[in-house]
Amino acid sequence: MPRALRRGATWAALGLAMSLGVACGVVTAGTAPSRPRSEASRPVSQPPSPRAAGRESGASPGATRPAGPPGPPALVQPSPDHPLTILVIGDSLGMDLGFGLRDVVGKRPDVRLVLKAVGSSGLVNRSYYDWPAELRQELAAFRPQVVVAMFGGNDAVSFIQDGRYVKFGGDLWKEAYGARVAAVMEEATQAGAHVVWVGMPIMSPAAVLSNTAMQELNAVYEAEAAAHPGVLYVSSWELFQDASGRYTRYIRDASGVLQDVRAPDGVHIATPAGNALLASAVVAALDRSEGIRLCPAKSPYWNWAQFDCPAAKPASIAPS
């Protein structure tokens, strides 16, 4: 039988943007750039090992708030007659992830993929894009069983809330931003969807976004996932590190071919190989948690065994 998403599970593995309503926007301090800038070549890395791609660890608890409702019902193995609807939300990095999911599982007859991430958006600037309001409509329209979320490229900033200045990284910011993350998680799970929340990846030293800021964001995502049944946190950090734990733009694929996995800006994910790498790790994490077997037997770039995906054996899945 399928297993319910484990509370606070962390899978340490495992977004060029396409217009899906709004394109990537103007560069501001602490936000993801709309266009890449030049960057020196980075060290070459090998694909993540199965241990790195599948490690599970506990998470620290989130901010103290009243306990929410129980999580959504367990997922069941999808079929062409009863496909799994996956709604992808987030910013331009979420768009990159959505493109990767389209390449990895988008052609499966048992998967219905809905790409709704919006460039330049986030959970801080609601005047630009009000994610809680938009998500409410999308949940009603598409009724997904899984919501995949990737935010953060535009959220490492201070903001004003209820007339108070909320400084990025402070205790008040952690509480206020954590509440916004929690609201998205709860909105989705109360609608009956499981949530896969993907953390921000390691950034290039030359990128406009700092790794210290990304770690602040990821700590909030991981903690809130731990506090919400039905939410799975997936870390993307190690996917884009070399053997020394440094950012790398290039990784050798399953055939030994050097692939460009990050955009020149050092923030976004390169298409198609990088998008597929990120998406593969997300699919494998969902498979490991739910046992619903979405991993294809073959991938154009990556060896599924490296993600420790239980559905990687050809005989165990439906053709894709």
C-alpha cells in the first residue's frame, strides 16, 4: 500500500525561464536576475551519489503556531484512466523545475502536469503576484494530488508587514516569512494535495543571490515542512556541488558527457540537462516517499540509480 508522506522528511538531492503569464523581471537587491550574466567556468563535478541523492534527516521545528489539520489522503499509483495531477508553482527557478518535470514525466499517460510558476514572483511581494489568492483558484480549477513548490529567488529581502519593518534574516522575519510559507502549505494540503517543497540550490560565488541568504530561506522551508503533515522537503543543494562541496556549473552525465547544468547567471538552472537533473531528484524523492513509481526506466541524461529511485528498474513501471 502507498505510504503517506513522512512528516519533515528531507531528501538531500535533489529553475532560463519561459513565459507562463509573466516573464522574469528586473534585478533588485536580493532577487533573482531576469537575464544571465557572464561567469567563469566552474569545477567539473560528477553526478550525486545515491547516498547524497537519497539521504534523509530530521528537521528542526518551525515557528510555534497552533497545530494544523491532518495531512491529505495517501497517494495511489496513477494510471492513464486516473492520472496523477501535479501542479508546479513558484518563481523563475520553479519555472525551470517545471520544464524539467515536463521533460522527465510530462509525456507519461498517467501524469497530468500543470505548470503555473511565475517569474519575478514570490511570497514577499504580494502586490506583484498574490500567491495565496492565485493558488486557491488553481487548486479549485485543477484539483491536483501533488503541488510542487519552489520559491526563494525573490524572497531574500526585508519587507513591511502590518506597518512594521521586517528585516531579512531576523527573528521577526523568520516568523513572518515562515507564516507565509505555512499558509501556502496549508492551503494546498487542506485542498487534499500533497506538497513537495524544493529548497533553493547552491549559488555561484558571482551570483546576485548569496548562499548565506539561500540557507536562511531553506531553513524556513525545511522547518515548516517538518511542522506540516503531507509536506515533503527536498533539498537541491548537493545536486550542484562538486566533490569539494563547491558550486559547479558542469556535471558529467550517465554517459560521461559534460553537461551544463546551471545558467551563466549562477542562479537559474540550465536547460535541458540541469532542469532534468533537478526534476529527476524531485520525482525520485516522491517515489521513495510514496512508492507510486514515477521514475522512468530511461533518462536522456541521468542514471536513475544515482537518485536511489525504487522505480528505476524497467520491469517495475509502466512504459513512458
